[in-house]
Amino acid sequence: MAPLHFTILIIFSFVIVVSSSSFTPPRHPFDPLTETELKLVRTIINKSYPVGPNHKFTFQYVGLNEPDKSLVLSWYSSPNHTIKPPPRQAFVIARDNGKTREIVLDFSSRAIVSDKIHVGNGYPMLSNDEQEASTELVVKFKPFIDSIAKRGLNVSEIVFTTSTIGWYGETKAETERVIRLMPFYLDGTVNMYLRPIEGMTIIVNLDEMKVSEFKDRSTVTMPKANGTEYRISKLNPPFGPTLHNAVLLQPDGPGFKVDGHIVRWANWEFHISFDVRAGIVISLASLFDTDVNKYRQVLYKGHLSEMFIPYMDPTDDWYFITYLDCGDFGCGQCAVSLQPYTDCPAGAVFMDGIFAGQDGTPAKIPKVMCIFEKYAGDIMWRHTEAEIPNLEITEVRPDVSLVARIVTTVGNYDYIVDYEFKPSGSIKMGVGLTGVLEVKPVEYIHTSEIKLGEDIHGTIVADNTVGVNHDHFVTFRLDLDIDGTENSFVRNELVTTRSPKSVNTPRKTYWTTKPKTAKIEAEARVKLGLKAEELVVVNPNRKTKHGNEVGYRLLHGSAAGPLLAQDDFPQIRAAFTNYNVWITPYNRSEVWAGGLYADRSQGDDTLAVWSQRNRKIEKKDIVMWYTVGFHHVPSQEDYPTMPTLSGGFELRPTNFFERNPVLKTKPVKVTTARKGFKNKSMEVQEQDNRDGRPKSFLFFMFIFLFGLAAFFLCLSAEFQKAKGKDLKWDGESCYLPENRAFGLGIAALVCVSVAQIVGNVVICRGFLKTDKTGTTLVNFSVAVTLISVGASMNREQIYGKGWLNRECYLVKDGVFAASGFLSVTTMAAILGAFAFKVKPSLQVLKLKIRV
């Protein structure tokens, strides 16, 4: 064993660990599965079911198995979350030789705890891999190649999109797991959806991975590529409308903190995670109440549940387009990487999404979610008082909110989904629709050519191009826990009332409220717009000091309901859209409004079916389901890309607080934009860190000076180190006196260690991802090792003990010098990362926006 001289090496090795590793807190019960956990899932399942290209076992969904709610709330309410969290498990849906398996794995025991075959209707979500494989299959399919050649087209210019085909009354035995492929032609455009090749039916059996049906029914005129371009780099003048440059200022830096997956901002705290089917999942959202000095529960869990997009064309090429996007394709799986400064503003924090591919190996979507503060010029509250003599008062509070955003691109449409938190206690869910229309080719270029009585099922938006009418229904599942789990749903109807004759008034009528608490599910189904009423979720066990039940009110946006007949097969599958609002008792298995297995489902496992049980919901743990609806009649402004169409709703505190919770909110200090934009240029300016410079400059100089000191101390030690002439020998043992290089080495160690700790902990952890610090750690580790060993060799080496194994050692020439250079390299790496990666507090961004 090494002598005591190695103690110093051990101490500084500990410094390496402290400065390089990040403390990992106990796992939150709702944290998404990590890459390591996904690999473990694959390993465990592979023991029972071989996974790989030669085996017909595929992963269709892998996610966190919903933990027991009571256990989660017990963990959450315990001081500092000290009690043991619920068991952490994974839920897997897989295809195994034509059968659907549901598997639950426990991470503690590393074992399968449940494994069963799904025997009901429907199939699991499609994977990206099998969709890609089906397109590769068709492009090599000879009958398809012949059909393309007959049309005079080039196969190399063909691209596909995949479509589920729904259900139209077939028996279970007749509903194979198949998809339909729709071809498009590029040849001069990247806007593929505007150049469909119609007249062909292409069906692929996914379990057998073969073309099970192919028909070339007819040849239809294909729209031209002219006017379909949307890339700014490919468009030609004139440009416009011109928008002025934007200056984005946040002098004190972002006002929110992200700790793992926990977000804290203003008076809000919530957990955010990613699910391959739902996209963003918001959990355990609580609101801090200054009057009681504690966080109060609002939302246990909220997320997208399903999207229903039926197109209004019953012809062969279109009748089947009735997507259940989240269940068919995965609203998380189809999510895309967000673009800084355009998808999300300056100061946004981005998070990656990890999910399992078809073979179980982890896949990552970088920057799939973003969190940012929104300064939109809105007003939180204001009042001007001019009625008091000799006094005029104006009080204004600019509104600021925190937004969590994801964009999911399902085929031609991009869906922008926002969860917006306000200091007033409101939560707004917003849905933005943009992207590209799905169009059909026609022979017409003008409305006057349409034959009398003919329905073209949409609008002519370009030559030979019809944008087809369709709907979008976006359903959210919201497990509200207003100040606890025991809640009720109140329909507060606004009723016109005649003024009583006993009151001496010229008024004949007024309206008053008539509240009714829903006792069973049937009483809580709401079609919006039929009558004036306020919808409130209350906690009847919690009241304000004035006796009002605490609650949250639903403020709905424009209402839209389905127009399909109730007996139409797509509507049977999407019966969850029959009402805008549903209330059900909490059930851990009732998560997906269109059913767990949406593809080719028959509508027998949907929100509408669950609600038919008419369960009790008064003073129960209840869940609200809300559907944002759009009827979309396309217009020419939607071509070739569609300006964002927005909708949503708001959950707003109603007697939740004793008074206005933002009354004492101090006004946001407004920093005016700096001058100096050159010649009204539309170029993107460099980021300016002027306001954040003093603090950053101090850290920069601190690291630089300590690094420089370590370098010169190492050089001094190189010249002062013990030499051969200092070595003494008594015939049996060696002796080496202590040398000045020992003290110089210790001083160098202190300097380089302090600089490393400050660099990584104070700067890098504040502004960088921890995976950016690897280079500095390698250099630092080698430098510390060399300096530690070299310094200890310059301590006194006593007769009979020496430095190691009773022998004396001298430091080789160049060791201290090399350590000095490594120290400089370490500091340079830290400072370089700081210079290039730190997001400045003051961001000046001039956007180049052209339409």
C-alpha cells in the first residue's frame, strides 16, 4: 500500500469528484424514463422475448407505468419528500408474432411483474420504424413502379405519407393491422402535400410487412409545383410585410428555475415530463398562497389525451382519413426539435425527449420542449381613478406568464401546444394549428367551372387544387385536485329573472345564478354554447372566510362540436367529442379518450363508453376532459402554408384566494431597447451581455488569474524541484530533504482546484449543460494527478522509508511544466465554454421575418 504521502492525492481526487459530478436528488415519481432505464427495459424483456431484426417482437409504446395516486400524494406531502416514493415501473405495449402484449416491469426487482395478451379490439400506436419500412417496401413494389411509369413520373421523386384506415363495421377477424400509403410527387418542390398522386390504393400489412392490396383505379390531374415553395432562402422578391427589428430584454435573467423536471416560477411549482404518446405532461401543479404561507394543490396531472381529425370527403381516396393522431401516431413521437428564438424566445430553457424505438433502443428528440417567460404586452390588472378631487391615480401591472411548449408535426399539420401559467393562478391551454393543407387534385382552376350540384368537398385554393374541409378536435385530460382530491362539479346557470313587484324599480328583468352540483356523470356532460352557465370545479370541504367554496372556473374558447352523424363509424370511434366537457371519477386506467388501442378501434373503449356507467362524481376525486374544436373551411390564405389558427381554454381561480393574489405584485421594471441598430438592417445582431457583464467579468477574471497563477507556480516548481545532487545515501537507505517545489506544488493545486470548482459549479452549472464540461475534467484530472505526485515527491523522504517501497524518487524533468500547461488548457476550456455557451442576461435579437 502507498505510504501516507498518497493522502494528498486522495484528497484532490475527491475534489475532482465534487467539482465534476452533479448531486442526483431522489427520483420524482413522474420523471420520464431515462435512457438507462429504457436500455434496462430492453434487456429485461430480451430475456423472455428475443428482440431484433430476426424476431417478430417490436416495442410500440414504452412509458412510465402510472404510479398509485395515493402513494404519490403521500410522498409529495411529506416534509422534503422524505418517505419512500412509489415503486418505479415501466409499461410496455409490444407486438409479438401478431399479438399485442401488455408488459409491466419493476426497476427495483429488475423483473417483469405483469405480462398479458390484449384480446380486445384495436391496435397499438404505429412506430416510426415500421412506417419507414412500409414506404421502402412500396417503392420497390413492381405494380406500383409500373403505375408510376404509366403516368410518366419518376419513381425517385416519389415520397409517401402513411395513414391509418379506421374501422367501418368489419368484424375483429377482418380488421388486420394494416396502413394505407399515399404517394406524393416532388419534382420541383419540397411541399409534398400539395402534389398528391391520386387514383391508387396501396395497403401494407404491418405484421407481415408486405403489400396486401394494390389497385390503380384511375389517373387524376396532378397540381403543378409552381407557387408551393415556402423556404425563405428560395423565395423571390418582393418580400413583405416588413416587420421592425425586435429587442428582447431580460436584464436579471430568466425568472424561473428548472431542477431536474421540477419548474418553479413566481408562485407556481409543477413537474414537466415527456411522453411518446401525449407529448408534454404537467403534474403536481401547485400554487403558493401568501395568506397561508404554503403551496396549494391545483392540478394533479394534465396532458393531451387524443386528437380527432376527420376529413369531409367520402370518396375512395379520402373516406378513411379520420385520424386519431395521438393514438395512431403518437403526439410525442411526432414532436419536433424546437428552434431557438423562433419557436421559443430568448431566455427559453429546452428539454430533450427520450423514447424507445421499435427495437427498444432509446431514441432522442433534442430540444423537444421549451419553457419561457412570455412578455406579450398584456395587462395583468390596472385602474385609473380620476373622480377624487385634486387626485388622479393610475396603477398598472404588466402581465407576465410562464409557457411550456411543444410542437408536434403529424403529417402535414404542425400543432403548437402551450401550457401557460399566470401569477393570478390561471392555467391556459392553447392549441395552434399551422403547416400545410391536405389537398386533392381537381380539373378546375376557377369556381365557375364547378358543375351544378357537384360537391368538391372544399375550396379551390390554387390551380387544380382543392383544400378539403375537415375538423380538428383536441382533447385534454385534466385531473384537477383543487385544494385536495375531494372535488365536485358545479354548473352555475345564469337565469333571466323578472324583477319582483315588491321592489320599486323601473327595471323589468335581471339575471341571477342558479348553481347545480352534478351528482353523476350524465349531469356533467356539457355541450358549450347551448345556454349561459359557468362551469366550476370546487372543493366543498374548503371555504373562504366569507363562506364561498374554493374552486377553479372553466373559461372556454369558441365552441365547436362534431357534425358527423352519431351512427357514422368515425364518430363512433371518436364519441369522446360528442360533448365539449366531461367529468369522470378518477380511474388510473382511463387516460386515452379514444381508448388505449386507437388504431382500427371500434369505439368500445372510449371516454363515452366509460361515462355510460354513470358513476357518482360529487365529492369525489374527479377528472375533467375538455375538447378544443375547429371546423376548418380552407381558404386561399392557407396556401401554400397556413397562418396559425389558435384556440384554447383557461382554468381560472374562483374564490380560491381570499383576495386578488397579484394585488401586491410589484410592476416589472421595463428596460428600454438600446439604440445602435445600423441602417435599419434586418440582420441578426450578436448577443449583448452588457448588463450581465460585471458579474460575468469577475468570474472570468477570477478563473483566469487562478489559472495563470497555477501555471507560474508549476513553472517555478519545475526549476526548484529536487535534483540528483540533493539525494543522500547511508549505504542501505536513501534520504531526500524537503524542497521548495513541495510548497509551490501545493499552491498550484489550490489555484487550479479553486478555479475548476468556481468554473464548473458557479459558471458552468449556472449556464451550461453538465455534458459540456468533459474536456475540462479530463485535463484537470491529469493536471491534479501530476502536480499531486510531483509535489509529494518533493517532501522529505526519510531514511528507510523513502517515497514508495522504501525507495526515494525524483520528479522527472518537464512534469511540473506539463502540469502548468494542462492547467492553462483546463482554464482555457472553461473560459471558452463560458464565452460561447453562456446565455447572456441581455439578449438583443433582430429577427429577419418575411412573409
